[in-house]
Amino acid sequence: MAATDQNRRHYTHFDPVIINSCRYREGDSRTQLAYGYKWFLLQALKKYSVTLLVIFLTSCSPVKSSPVVDTVVLGEASAAQILTGTPRPLPTSTELPLPSHTPLSATAAIDATSVISAATIPTQPADIRVCTPLTIHPLEELPEFISDPYRPPPPGKEQRHHGVDFSYYRRGERLSIQGVGVQVVLPGIVSASLGDTFPYGNLVIIETPFATLPAGWVGSLQIPPGGSIYTLYAHMEAPPEVKLDEWVDACQLLGTVGLSGNAAEPHLHLEMRVGPAGVSFSSLGFYKADDTAEERSNYIRWRTGGEFLHFDPMLVLTGFNGD
């Protein structure tokens, strides 16, 4: 027991504050640093053995200051991601489920990978009249108030923008585009005349048959023999009065600009597609809970089924001289 007590005398306790006082951070003044060393040495020489000096020298290494990090909103990023620098995964968007659809035969279906460029559109068709879709705005004014341009999605996809939107507020004496007349761009047969659909609202689709198209259009727009151009007018104020299978002329009034359907502001949504001849739609819808199977099937056939190849309507509206 005596030997054990004697051995214990070699382990002398001391105040940890003495060690901590000598630690310094980068940026401390030389005066403060020198004072810390001097004070500690005096205390150590008075009370402790030389062994303590080794502890002192090893404990007084500079302590790196923590880097300053700008405050950011991390959301749900984990601590491991923050410490390791692992990028936070971006949120994924979930597409609405679309019912399956089988296109028409290969001879009637349109190649969904085809690309129609502005350079291929003829500039002076001699045997067809192209009319502005808005009664009080000539064709040359249309590019000035495109609120959402044509942004084509990948083939078979629903997202992005299949057509072009026209909208404005406080243009000239008008407070908005709401109420401006909507008229036929290309003559043809009414393929759909529907009210209160979603997302299109009150809409008209007009088929311009192959026989009425200039030869230059057929090649440029890659229209197969017997194919047609289809033009859709959407979000009108009231259900259209034209009837299914009725013939309409260029510049014939269809209705007025509104915000029916999926529209946050008054605008005309215009789509143009190349598709098989003679198709009509007695119903069209998808996102409403009470949409029927037929309405959903027709919607998919028009939008993503591969039979109707959309292209930028501005290629037609800005490529011709007309009313």
C-alpha cells in the first residue's frame, strides 16, 4: 500500500485552465501570445515537473479558425450531405398518369420524330388564304404579344407547350385582350366544337384538307398523301356556335378571347398539327374527375398518341402575306 501511494505522487493534478490559457487562435496579437507563454512557464517551474513542459509544447499548436459559411436555406438536406459536400438531390416531378393509346396504322400515323423548320415554309402560297386569328390585330402584330411561345416536348410527352399563346394588358385603348374576336386562320371542316373542356376550355378544331393545300406546303410540312392540317383555338369566352363537320372560311368569326379551361388570364391558345384526314372529336378531356374514358382517349390521341404532329403556328402566321 505504501508503494502504491508513493507511485501515485508522480501523477500530480493541476488546473486545466493553465493548459487552456496557452491555446490561441490565428489572429491573436503577439503580445497576448507572449504573455500566455510567460505566465504558464512561471507557474510550471514553480509547481510541476519537466514532463509538464512536453504537454505544454504539444498543446499550444495553432488552432485553425473555422471557415465562415454564408447562411443558406438547406431545406431537408441531411447533415452528412452538408459535411461531405454531397449535392442535395433535386425534387423530382411526377407526371400525371396517361392512359395507353394505340396509334393508327403506319400509313396514317405521322412520324413523331419529324422536325419542321421555319426555313422550309414557302413564303408566297398562291391558292390559299391565311388569316390572322385575332380580328383587330393584323398578322405582323402577332409576335408583339406572344405571352407563351411554342416549346415542343419530346415525342409522346405532355409537358411544356404544344402551341402559342397570345395575350396582353393595356395595349392601346384596350385594357386586355379579353373579348377580342377569334377567327379562322385556314379554311376547312370543323373537326371539334366543344364547351367547358379541361384544359382547353371552349375550343374549336378545324381540319384543312390535303386537297386545299399548296404543293409547297405538302413537302415542307411533311404531310402524307391524304393528310391534313388541324388548327385548334382554345380558352374562348363562350361555347362555340359552329357545328361539327361544318365548312368554315378563312377569317370567319369563331368566338372571342376568354379564359375558360385551364387559363389564369385571358389569352388565345393556338395549336397546329399535321394528322390523318377525316378525324373528328365529339369529346375531349383528361384531367377532370368526371372525364369519361372516351374523352380521355380522344385527348391522348390528339396530344401524345403520335398521329398528330404539332408544329409552331408562327411558321404559318408569319410566313405569309394575308389579312
